[in-house]
Amino acid sequence: MRSSRAWGTWQSCTFTSYVESGGLPISGPPLRLGELVATLALGQDNAFGQPLESQLRSCLLGVALCEEAGFEQEVRDTVYWVALLRYVGCTGHAHEIATVFGDDIAILAQTLVFDAADPADVGRVMVEFATAGHPPEEREQIVQTIHETGHDWAVHNFATGCEVGDMLIQRLDLGPDVREAFGFTYERWNGKGYPAGASGEQIPLPMRVVHLCHDMEAIGRHSSPAEAIDAARERRDRTYDPELTDLFAAHGSGWFDRLDTMEPWDAVLDLEPEPHRSLEGDELDEALSVAADFIDLKSPYKGSHSRRCAQLATEAATLLGSTDAEITALRRAALLHELGTTAVPNSILDKRGSLTRAEFDRVGLHPMLTEQMLGRSPALAALNPVAAAHHEKADGSGYHKGLHADATDRQARVLAAADVYVGLTTERADRPAFPADDAATELRQLVSRGLLEHDSADAVLTAAGHRSQTPAARVQHPGGLTTREVEVLRLAARGLTTQTIADRLFISPKTADHHIQHVYTKIEVSTRAAAALWAIEHGVI
């Protein structure tokens, strides 16, 4: 593959096509793989508390460095994809990070600017976040625990991000070079990274480029380009490849200047390796399922939420007589409707108790963020009337636009009802799952109060089986799992400890651990998040 245009010859863009279309999504365009991957990069920006398009900017810096170095096209192409997908596994360990450090997004933001190859700098940030909000008498014990277990925890944490990300990237079929480089996401030049402690040229060249350019983009934006270049020089031959660092120090100032003249989204798509891959039909649905799994992995209580919504909403829309085109658009919108939740910390998503007003306000922003992220791609923007309206209410009391039922697409009203039903029938951090009949009663009450539109909610309930007495068919579990192993996997995927799983199933912790190890062996994974992703992919949760 080759890039469609050199970075140095790219001209600034002004969204001309968007303006000429009246600000409305262009109908019927194909979705390029580059657009989907760039949209996933926006989700990673959210997960790290960065402005949208930050990761796109680092991709542009990486391509510029490759061109200046005269690297072969294969290296440039790999840098392009890896720069956009480097943190695609981040949602897989967000829950674990929040469990230890509180606000996962806040600490991840710090990881972009501290020196990840300096154990003292890393330890300082870990202690700062882990002790925040704790009384002085507890802090000494927390610090001691970090010193004793921090390394092993970090190895497991970063191994999770690599394993989950690799599973998602494999499904996008980007080739072995991208997967190989991705496996070194958290390694560092001096061998002080994770999980394998790889060093120097053991780290593939594309990832060495991305390590440098990601950090420089963040430091340059948070501080200044000059301070970024100073940081590169100071970290030379410790954190970064010295030859790449010298190139960046010599040319980085000009690259930063050019970034200020660009629209990153358009510039990144202009550089997408050729031939461009258009996603259509089953390939498009699978790619959107990758995005759905990336989204839902963020919380162990959200596993398969988007897939379940897509399935239930599709069946309900069929009952309502929607056209094939409407049903297809609804299914695809449902797979992406929670994209904005990547900006919500797990300390809120997984909170065991009622949200404060400020916390709910943050949750309430996610449909708007979904709309903003999907709106950059004409093909995905066409899904926004459904995807971004799933929290609107029939009486206009919903969010984020406060639209009444007659101002929303019918498919949006179906998705709104399906989203509520799936949410009610799923265990959350603050409550158990509603029994199906209780969830149906709750949905009918929302209709009677004017919050959900009657026909859409009725179709969702019918699709969910509330008017059918047909007994459920016996399930053949995937992966050769037994019924007990499926029960254990579902609980483990939610982040429950071995002891809690044992208590839930009335078995001993030793037996629970035995089941967990058997499950991991059968499905060929080694971390909770990867097991959760496998369970989502195979319909277990």
C-alpha cells in the first residue's frame, strides 16, 4: 500500500464539502476503513481525557518523521495505522485502573506527558492518584502496597491492553506488521516499559516512531512545541530511539507549525494508505461490531450492550414494518450509539450508588459526543439522527437536545426503548438486573408517563418475547464451554473477584479459580478483559 499524498504537500482544509451541503450529512457515501479507524482514534482521545483529534495530530507527526527519515512505504503505512490504534485496547483495562486510582481518564491523561521510561516519574503519579481522597493514616499503607505489588499490577494491566487491542485489530485485518508493532505499545527504549521489558531495536521501528510522536504531540499541546523538543532531547536514548529523537529535535518546530494550519481529520484521511478500503455489507457490519466492542469493554457492566440493543431494535423495527434500508441503518446506529461513553470515567460508570448532579451531567454529554465524533465522517454522520438521539424522550424531557417524539426519527424511538430494556435487564454496579417481566412493567410505565413512544416500546417488548409463550431453545455454548463455565465467565467478565464468583455460585474459591483457568485455556486468552471480549464476540454476554 502507499499513502495517497505526502504530508509535506498537504494543503489545509476548510470543510468545504460539509458547508456546501448545508451542514447535513451526505447521503449514501461508502465508509472507508481510514474513517472508521480515525473515529476509533477519537474514542481513544476521550478515554485519555484529550481534545478530539489529538491522536490524529500525533499520526501526522509520525508520518512527517517517516518522510524526513526516508523510511520505506511499508514502514510509513504501519506507522499510520498504529498511531491511530495504539490505545484501542484502553477500554479493556479501564475498570481495573479505576478500581485502583479512581478517575481512570485523569490518570491516563497524565501518562501522555510523564516519562514512562522513568520509574520514579511513573511511581510519583501512581502514588498521587492512589492516595487521593484517603486520610493520612491510610496513605502509608497504600504507598507500601504500590511498592510491593505495583510492578506486577502494571505488567498485568498493560498485558491486558495489548491482548484486547490485538484481538480488535486482528478483526480489522490490517496485516501482521501492524499487529506486531502494536504488541510493543507500552515498551520503552531503555527496557523499562511493559509487559515484556523489550528494549532498543527489539521494539519494531514503527512503534518507536509512534512512542516519540504521541508524547511530543501531547507535551507540545499541553506546554509548547519548544518544551516538547526539550523533553525529547532530555529523554533521548532512555525513552526514545536516539536517531529518531535527533530528527524530531531538528525538524519538530516546523512540523508543529504546519499542524496549526491543518484540519487533522481531513489531513489524516488524505494520507490513508492506498488502495483505500471501502467497507460494505458484512465487512462493514463486522467493522462496526469492532467499534461496538471497543466501546462496551470500558465497563464490565456494559459488555455486549450495543450488540444486544442492535439485535433487539432490529427485531422491533421489523415488527413495525420498517424498510430493509431503515433496519440496516438502525442496526448500525445501535452499534455506535454509546461511543460518547468513552469520555465518562469508570469511577462514574461503575459507581456503586446514586450519581451526583455533576456526575450525571458528565454522563449526559455522551450523546452529544457521539454526534460530534460520527459527524466527521459523511457515512457515519448519516447514522446520527438515530445514534445520537437514543436518550431523547417522547415528551421532550430527554437529552441532549430535548426533542419531542414527533421531532425524532422513528428508528431513534425504537432504539431509545431498546436501550432502556437492555439496560434494565443487565446487572449494574448499583443494582442487580431486573427480571424480564419487571423490566417490561417498567417500560410500560415509562410509556404511560409519556417518556417512551407507545408503538416503539410495544414492538421492543414483543421482540423481547413478552407476548410469546414459546420455550427457549436449548443453548449450545461456544468454545466447548460447559454451562457452569459460562456462568463463571459471565461473572468474571464483569470484573468480579474469584471470591465473589464463588459466593455467587455457592462454590469454593478454589473451584471457582479452577473453572476460570479452564475457561481461559479453552478460549485461549490470559486476561479478564480479553475473556470479556471473547464472550461478547461469541454471544455469551
